[in-house]
Amino acid sequence: MMEHFRQTFREEADELLVELEHSLLELEQNPADDELIDRVFRAMHTLKGSSSMFGFDDIAAFSHEVETVLDLVRDGKTGVTKELIRLTLLARDQIKAMIKVSVDNGELDVERTEELVAAFHKLVGTALPVLVPAGLSSSASSQPGDSGLEIVYAIRFRPDRDIFKRGLNPVHLLNDLHELGLCRITAKTNDIPPLADLDPELCYLQWDIMLTTTHGVDAIRDIFMFVGEESSVEIEVIPRESGEEARKIRPELPCQAAGSGKPRTKAIKAISSIRVAAEKLDHLVNLVGELVTAQARLSQTALAHNDTGLIALAEEIERLTEGLRDTALNVRMLPIGGTFGRMRRLVHDLSSELGKDVELITEGAETELDKAVIERLADPLVHLIRNSIDHGIEKSTVRMAAGKPPCGTIRLTAAYSGASVLLTLSDDGAGIDREAVHARGVKMGLISAGTELPDRDLLNLIFAPGFSTSAKITNISGRGVGMDVVKRGVEALRGAISITSTRGEGATVSFRIPLTLAIIESLLVQIGTTNFVVPLSLVEECIELTRTDVAQAHGRRLVDVRGAIIPYISLRERFGIGGIQPEIEQIVVVEVDGKRIGLVVDHVIGGHQTVIKSLGRLFREAQGISGATMLGDGTVALILDVPQLVGDEEVLERRTFGNAPFTEKGTMHA
């Protein structure tokens, strides 16, 4: 039971650490913002209190040391400096490492902890005390008092019976009171039942405490802030000899009325949210996917039997299934702001390491995506930002000489675009050196020396494996793996990526990704007896391809669509499918990297809700196929990897003609 609550603490601590990091990075930009200072302090204080309650004494002790310094900042006794921000970020990382050690049962780097504590005390000019785990020291707290005068408090603590079941240990709270000053604690044992009736999971004890401290009542309230609404805490100031009247101070908790022994009447608040394990959500979505497939089979069976009653029932189940599908997928949707927050720390650390002044501006943090998509977005974004800071943003002196502001800007935005999300990362740096890209492309054999490429195709060479224009290899860039990883990562999400740049003004990378990877809307097509599906987000239109159209192209795979020349790929030839071609074939026009390309199929069946299934190990290396799905009649349809199909066709054309196959107008070489 206790391990369950410790796991809950770890999950909540992760959220607090994210909030702490985000607040610190904002505070660095706005050091005089009192609200941000309070947010940083509250996050650290909550970490300390929670870790102490759940028995993470090393985390509590370390957090207490950091909190002491932050309290000096909050009281205006020391300022917000870059060194303070740097140390607190490192402390945040150390706490995260401590939590990881508690999960993996690893060995903690105690020397690192002591080094950070020493650095904090050096920063504020105090001596380094011996680190003692929270709750084991009875000395007065090192925090400054509110007035410097000792106050005597009478505290009556009546925990609810189920406090142990919530993972809380009252002993830790009493130990924290010891840290505030001199404590005399009396345990009330009147409610302990006979041994035969005693439930070891219930708390029967109550405590009366006399506390002498220089701290104010808020410090006491903070200790009891997590006990819950069912517990009772009463705080009373004991009068001095001068005749001062006693003052009763109650924390803002719906506690028992003083001396009544009866619970106060209080409104019961509905729980607005619950924490659910990610594995349970994944299992729910998988079940919904199976239900979508079963519903499709039911609809097909109903139509085959031409039973009006069965058809009506199938339509009702289809309506309910669609509602359940949308609800289940929405549950897994998360705002992308969490990922944006991680990028802020990356920009902070890299700009410091490279000696550059860089600011990250984010927009659209509230845009929601499936959690599975968000998890896989981190690596592409990390590589893009590393390249922007290392290759794009110039040093302040260079920027000022070019008439730019000394601080470079990286802008990261997210916005909905139909059933997809459009992510854009732009910088105001030096832009991409096209001559260097062209020279590197020739050196790698990607293009011939005399080839003149359209701007879009030239810049797309950057995504080739091993491509790098950096003359120097560092721990940040220069090995030619970054942009290749970005492209493969985006395409693995069934997305598309493009890049634009203006020399001296910066570069912009955009990629469009689907909202979810579990169930997608698609177009079902057929070649011979083989079924394929095309992601609907890539489809623009469907047109006919007659034998006359083929003859008029004189052997070239081109078709005239309302005056625009569009190249096409024969999927029958691409996959080696036999059989007789129909007199009139169908072209599914898709858009990839800003270019329109046709996919020739025998028949277009219609729209389809595709439940994506990964290919088995045997077919993992299949080219042009990204997955499979089950149709209503039990047959399997293959999901086309459209970007890979187009990329393979470009490679084939380049080998044949020594040039990129598609021009900006969408024509293909014969």
C-alpha cells in the first residue's frame, strides 16, 4: 500500500519539477516578478513537504536547503541572478535524479548534492551546515523568523482514521515541527481499542503539541497543508505574562469545531479530475479500435442480408461506436505546452554553452495531440533547436554588426490544420548557405556538379543521411545525423516536413502531423484483389486516368489536371501486382512536401476508419508500407507510406536523369 502512494508522489513530483523548471526560466527573463518568485518557492516547498511525508528524507533535506535560499529571495534579502537560476535548475535536476534512484534502486551521487548545497550557501554568504535528513534534527530551523521574538503555540492535531491509507505518516509532520523550534509533544491514546479490535491500517492517536518558535503561523500551516479535509488542526497562541489574550488560529481546512468532537457540516466537492495510468488509456483505445473493426463487419453483414431491422441496429451501433471512439481518443489528448516547456530548458542550456543570447518564443501551447504523438515529437524538436542555435543564430557581436538585435529569437508554434497539427520552428539567424549545401550535395554524390536544383529540392538535401555543412564536429552538431533523424521521426508519425530559408534572415522548418496514431480517417483503394488505404489528410482529390491520357503523355508519367501537370506513380508496377488493368484507372492526388503527386490505382472504394496495426517482424522492412488494418469482411488492407513512396521514386529518377524529379511546377522528367 505504501509503495502505491510513493509511486503517486513520484508522478506528482514530476509535474512539480516541470512547473519549477518552467517558472525558473520565466523568472530569468523577469527577475522582479514577485508572482514568479512565489511560484518557484511554492513548487520547492511542496516538493519538500511531500517528500518528507512519503519517507524520501534525502529529497526533503536537500529541498529544504534550496528552499531556505529561495525564502531569502522572497523576503528581498538576496536578488535573482543568473547564478541563482543556474544553481536552482541544477538542484531541480538533482531532485529528479534522486527520484529516479528511488525507482531504480541505484546509488545516489551524494557528493553532487553536497556540492550544490555548498554552492547555494556560498551564493548567499552563509556557512555550510552538515546535511541531516528531514525529520531527524531537533534544532531550530535555519530559516529567519518573522519577528525574531519567540512565540508559544498550542497545537491540537486530530488526524482522521484513514490517514495511513492515503500514504501519510503523522510522525513526519511532528518531526517537521521539531525543525521549527522547541517541541513538547503529548500523544492522546484514549481512542485506541483493545488489541483484538485494533485495525493496523487505522490511526487512533491524537497529539497535543506545545511549540516555541520564532516562526509565524504560516510555517505551521505549511506543515499540515497536505493532511486533507477530514483531519482537524487547531493552532492557538499562548498569551505572554503581559496579559495578552490567547488567539486561536485555524488553518483553512474544514476541520472539527474546537472542543465539540463533532465534525463540522461542509459541502462535498465533486472530484473534477482523476489520475489514470497511461497503460489503461492505451488498453482502452486498443479495445475501441477492435470495436470499430467489429462494427464495420456488423454493418457489412447487415447490408449483405438486406435486413432492415439489422441495418437499423448496425447504424445505431455505428453512431455509438463513433462517439466512443472520439471520446476515447480525446482522453489521450494532451496540450503540447509540456513539450514546449522542455524546449525552453534546452534553449537555456545550449545558448549558455555556446555563448549566445537566444530567446525562445512559443505560440499555441494549448494545441492538443495524442500523447503517443507528443512523446515522439521530442527528438525531432530537440534536433531542430540544436541546429538552429548552433548553425543558425549568430553571436551577439555578429548580429549587431549585421544590424540585428543582439538576442536571437527562435519561434516555436503549433496550430490546428484540419485533422492535423502544423508545427513551425523558425529562427532569425544567418539562414542556410545554399552554395555550401550544393557543394556538399555534389561531394556526397546526391547531385552532379552542373545540376541546378529548384530551391525546395536543394534545401531538402539537408535531410539526406550523413549530410552536414559544418566543417567542425562538436558535441552538438557536425556529424550529419540531426536532420536525417528529424525527417525519419516526422515520417514515422505519418507526417510531412518542409524547409524554407532566406540568407541573412533565418530559416523555417514546418511539419504537419496527424492528431492521433491510433485511428485515422483514410481512403480505401484497390489494385487487383489487394486493398490499400491512403491517409485522408494527404489526399487532395481523385481523378480518372484513361488509355487516351496515357497515350497523349508519350510515355511520360504525367497527367494534365486543369492546366497543372502532375506526375504519377503506378502502384501496380511499384508493388508488382499482376492481373489485367482496367480501361479506366483512378489517380489519387496527394500532397507531399508541398508537391502534388498522383498514385494510380484500379478502384477507389471510399472513406474508411482505419485502425492502425503495426507490421510484424517479418514485414518490418517492407518499403512503401507503414502498417495494416482489418476490413469489415475480415481481409487485410495495407497502409501506404506515401512520403516513402515519393522519396523512392525521386531517388530512381535522380539515378536515371541526374536531377531531382519534381520541379516547383510539379513536372517530371521523361
